[in-house]
Amino acid sequence: MQFNTMLKTIPALLIGATLSQAALAADIKLGVAEALTGPAAKYGVAIKNGFTLASEEINAKGGVNGDKLALVIEDEQGKKEEAINVFKKLIFQDKVLAVFGPTLSNSAFAADPIANAAKVVVFGTSNTADGITAMGPFTFRNSVMEADVLPVTVKAAVKHFGIKKVAVIYGNDDAFTKSGYDVFKATLEHQKIPVTTTEAYAKGDVDFKAQLTKIKAGNPDAIVCSCLAEEAANIILQTRALGMKQPFIGGNGLNSPKLFEIAKDAGDNTLMGSPWSAENQTPANKAFITAYKAKFGADPDQFAAQAYDAMYIVADALKNVKLSGNLAKDRDALRAALPAVKIDGATGKFAFRAAPAVAGKQVGFDADQEAIVNIAKGGKFVLLK
């Protein structure tokens, strides 16, 4: 080979080698099915932001084993029918490796069976109702169950406020609020706290005066509210308008800026249990909050933090998965790798625990994480001292 010919050939060889290396890298497609419009968007948008921030951080550091994470984001609108449609699209059309979501437990009960039937990991970051992980072995969640959080919250409230009796109000047509009510009812019975009255409402209700008037007549020391943030805020405001000053006790559905946008300082002295607090001063949480504010110009909430951690949990599992290009095998390999993951994230130390078997059959995995009790002061939640 002549010298000039060699000079021309060497760059071509180098380019070919670079292209071959680039061809080895691939996108890892992950589905994100969240409520980006509708009433549940107050949770879903924050969740999407958490996923986006984490995936960008992971990709900036080289991705996972050289592969980049690619999010395929769909709006399931907080509706069961739409969640089903979105899951089908992500799994069968987009051929994602796994699906995050949906936002509400109601939608999860409708859509998660589709993922399990297709043998695709479905990872909930905001589904806390009982029975979610019983739907199959491909169901995972890092959202701490109400059954783990609410007993701790009630015990702290009784001690903090000297509570002797409570009233209860809850949404009776939503899987999350109904499950929360069931846990509150069992907790109050176990802790021997009398209930003066129990009132219910339906999704979409805005006038709670009839229920609250009955609650007022019982003169409880506190009001237990198994509600989503918007309904809880309106209930709190209408309670104060009736001259009632009782503190509220709620689950993580209250842990949204929406509560204070509507209720403002009227929400003070509301107690809420959650795995996350903005006041948690761990390095991981401080870094998350700083990065979130810088990117989105707003404070993160619990749901953004859980989504952020969930992306890192999946990325950690994928480090131990040798992707083959066979989608069915890769989906199963991710499911097999996930249970062993342990991280120290924005929500603190996290690990999975296997959900109890159903009729002798293996089911999914729940979060093994401790609850933090927060109290509302000055229009925000702070750690209960």
C-alpha cells in the first residue's frame, strides 16, 4: 500500500471504528404513564419532572452501561380507561422495557394487570392503596403503603395534640381514599380512639357543609381526613368557616402544594405522614432539591422525590442486567434484578420487600421504608418535633 493511500485509509478506519462503537450503544426505552392533565395533574406533573431530572442526570454521567435512558411519556389523565390505553401503547407499540405509573391507585388497579399479563415491570411511585402489588409479580412500587404510614401518623397526632376522640371524613369512590379510610378505621380501633362520626363524600364534591355540620355536633378533638389534596383543602376551609379549629390528620394525598394554594394558613396544624420531607438534610435530598429548583423553578414535593428515586432504582437494577436485544428476556431480567436494589436517595434509605403471597402465588414488591410525620406551619409542611 502506498503511503498516500495509507493516509487516506487510516481516518476511514478510525471513523469506522467510532461508528461501530456508537452502534453498540442503544437507548433504553422506559414508559412514563402519568396524569399530566385533569385534577390529578397536581401529582402527575411533579412525578414527570422527577423522572426527567433523574434520567438527565444519569445520562449526563454516561447512562447505564453506556446506554442512554429514553423516556416515552404519555398522559393518562388520571382516568382508568385512558391508563389502560396508554399502557397498551407503551407496552405493545412503543415496546418499552418497563412502565412507570399510573398516578392514581384507581388507575393502577385497571392498568397494572395489562403489564403483568405482558410480563413487563410496572413501577408505581404514587400508588399507596392496599392490594396494588397483589396484582402480579411484575408490580413494584416505592410509594410507601398507607398501611405503613397512617398508624405512625395517628400515634404521633394523639401524643402531640392530646387527642381523645376524632371524627372521620373520606372519599368513598376512589381506591386511594377508600383504602386510606380502611387503614384509619383499623388504626383507630387498634389504638382505642373513639370515633364521634364518620362522613363520606363523592369525587367532584365541593360543598361539604352538611357532613361538617354533623362532625361539629360531635365535638371531636381532631378530624381524620382520607382525601386528596384539593378536596382536603376545601374541607379545611369550610371547617374553619363553621368556627371549627380542630387539627386534621391525613395521609400522603395531602402532601401537595395544592393544599396550601387553596387552604393557605387555614391548613396549619394538619399532620401528614410521608416517606419524604423537604427538611430532611441528607446530602442526597439536598442535592435533589437544589437540582429540581434549578431546572423547574419550583420546590419539589414528595411525588417528585419518589419518581426521582424510582428512576435511580431502575438504573441501579439495569447495571446488573446484560441487555440482549430480546425484549421479552430483557423485561424478565429487569424484573429479576429489581428486588435486590438498595439505594440511599432523596427519600432516604430504600429497599424492597416482597408482598405477601396470594393463594400461594408470588406477587409484587412493596417499599420497605420508614414514615416521617410532618405538620403544617405557615403554609408548608415541616418535620414534627
